[in-house]
Amino acid sequence: MSVPRTAIIVVSWNHGRFLADCFRAVELSGIDPGAATLMIVDNNSPDGSGDFIARELLSPDGRTTKGGFPCVFFKNADNRGFSGGNNQAMRQALDEGYEYMYLLNPDTEAQPGFLEAAIRAMVSDASIGVVQSFLRLHPQTEQVNSYGNEIHFLGFGYAGGESVSVKDPSVQAKLVRRDIAYASGAGMLIRASLLREIGYLDEELFAYHEDLEYSWRARLAGHRVVLAPDSVVFHKYEFSRSIKKYFWMERNRFIVLLRMYRLPTLLLVLPAFLAMELGLWLFALKSGWWREKARAYGYFFSGAHLVALGSARRKAQAWRKITDREATRLFTGRILFQQMQPTLLTRVANPVFAAYWRLARLILWW
């Protein structure tokens, strides 16, 4: 198929060791260079990635990669985060008339045909606004990274099917074009028309939950988020063990819940939320990230932050074309991911919260 004009956007921060493979994979993916442009954004990487890109990966004039693929390079003087970096490139692409934006992590190797397969899924239904590629781990390429990300009803997000064998029957059953809770930003295609309708990624979130929030927002506005199983991207995923991430994960989870749920839904999930918070505080105290947990709470004691949150909530609710019952149809009451070992959460909390969510869904009619 002919590829509509598409921007392939890679945002890097300290990803220098991955970029040569990422670029090479795009160059060898079979995309017509006349139909797509690689837009690379370096967020002032301390590892010198910006200079490495200019010196080793691009032509002398910076307009193509060394392999001849059209390229635009944004070398930022500050770190604008995942959202800010992608938005910077998407704004230019939208101004220049690109029809699609494909967000690609720098620690990936996209496989031949990945873009064409994602676009085939997109054009199969005009209501589809976001498409996720089938993400597989690297170098464990026979294991899943994500066949569509999952949203827990209390706002947690995680990769569906992570580390399960691609040949497992449970995985094979998922490898069809289907609606998913949210698309992973490691490999996702967005319609330009959707950006014009509901805006860009949320720069307030900065790190973590940006793709979750955008997919949820798109669904509230009546658009589908789907998996393209034939669009394959290998992801060199590394689980971050930095304690600092917990501030962003917890703060952003609260922000997304407060923006997206209707007030009756917030009240419905409040008892479960409070129970989970108690458990998380115990876990944070034991694991040493209680300061980050406290900082996440502290964010909401700022009047300016509350005003901004209220404004963002009004916008999200104004876009709403579906009920919370429909919006949460694919949500789960369990948290399952590779790094989770058998603990109180998996043995007790998961069954309890799953039962709570089943009962809540019986009540949730609005």
C-alpha cells in the first residue's frame, strides 16, 4: 500500500546507545522515503546524544540520515519530557500537512512493514484515532512486551502480556485487530485529525501516563484505540528502578483520575482508592519511596495546580461523547506485570479489587 504522509517521531533523553539501531531499522523498514520523515528530538541528553546524532547518524546538512532517509533534527537546550518532545515535532508535522504521526521509542527496532500495517489498521475504520503496534521484547524477541496496555480502574497502567511467549495460546488469541484500553507510546500511530480535535499529549504529565491519558481522552471523544498485530516493533525495555519515578507515576495517576472520571464514578471508586492508598503507603515506607509519595500529594496543595487541574478536567469532559460505563469497558481490577513477584498484592489485593470492580460495573450505568 502507498503510505500517506507520515512523521515518525523519536524523542531521546540519554538513549545514545540505542539510536544507531533505531535509525537503521527505520531505514530498512521498506517505507518510501518520499512518504515519511524521521523527526528526532533530543531533550538535552547528558550522555551527549545530541552531538552523537549530528555527527554519526545524519548527513552533513542534517536533512537525511546517513542511510538517506528524510530527517528533521530538534536539538533542545532543555528536557521537555516525552510529551513536550513529541508535541514539538507533531506541531511542526501538523503545520506541514502530515496525515499521521507515529511515535517510536528510541530503544526500539521497528520491523519491515510496521508503518504500513499500522496505517492499514487505522484506515479500516474512520472511528479509529490511535493504533498501537505489537511490541515484542528485545533480545527476547519471542516474548511479548505489550499486545495493548491495560488500565486498572484506580489509574495504574501496565503492558498487557509482558514477558509471555508469543506462541502461548493466550497471546495468540489477543493478536487480532481489537480495541485496547490504551496504546503504548513506545510504538503508536495517531491521526492528525485527532490532534486537531482533542489536542496534543499533556505536557503537565512530563513523564509516565502520557499515553494512557491520551488514549483515554481519545476514547472519551468517541474514537477507538486498537492494536495492529501485524505491525511489529522490538522494544529493548529496561524497567526503571529509580525511586524518583514514583513521584511522577503517583502524581500523574491522581491527575488522570480526577480529570477523566465523572464525579459519580470518582465517588464509586473512592473506597477502593482509599484502601489502595493505605496499602501503597505501607509499601512506600517499606521500600523507601515514601518521600516521593508525599511529594505527589503535595502537588495538589498548590492553588495554581488546582486551577489548572480544574481547567483540564472541564476540557476533557467537554470532549466526552460516551458514558463512563463505555469508557471503562476495558478496564481491569488486577495489576499484573513482569516485575511483580508473588506478594500480598497478587495473592490478596488483586482478587479483592477485581471483585470490587465487578460489583462497581454493575452499578456504573452513567
